[in-house]
Amino acid sequence: MILPFRRSSCPGDGEMTEQTTSQNLQQITAGLHLKRYWRIDEVAGYFAVSERTIYRLVDDGDLQAIRIRGCRRVSLEEIRRFEERLAEEEPF
């Protein structure tokens, strides 16, 4: 099933962005401990996947997100929990 691309008025929520550069990734990971809630595009950049993949994970319940005034955000604790769960899974 192909879902339509989501649009939102919130920056980073459903906007098409350029691929994450190594400089952007460094900025994202440097902010790991500074930010409590991350935008969808930041989470996608951190895991080096598309925003659509993050939306899919949220929709499937694999990654929990909250809405703040209509904008989806993922908590730092949830990102860490998800990483730990990924590390425990057997590699394909």
C-alpha cells in the first residue's frame, strides 16, 4: 500500500528535504543531549532513513510520537528506547 506524502504546516513535519549531509548529521547528533523532543525530519536524519520510514514506524506503533499543537515530535527517551530495541534484534 502506498501512502500519500504528508504535508504539515510545522517545519520538518512532512517537508521534502535534501539528503542529510555529514555536516547535518553531526549537528543532529551533537544536539542529541540538548533537545528533549525531535522533529520527524531530525529523527529521520539521525537514523539515516527517510521521513516516510519514520512516519511508518510511528503509524505501526514501533516508535511513539506526540503532537504538540499539531506537530509530531519524538522524545529523546523514545529514540534511545528504539535504538536499544534495534540493538537487541538479530541482524538480518
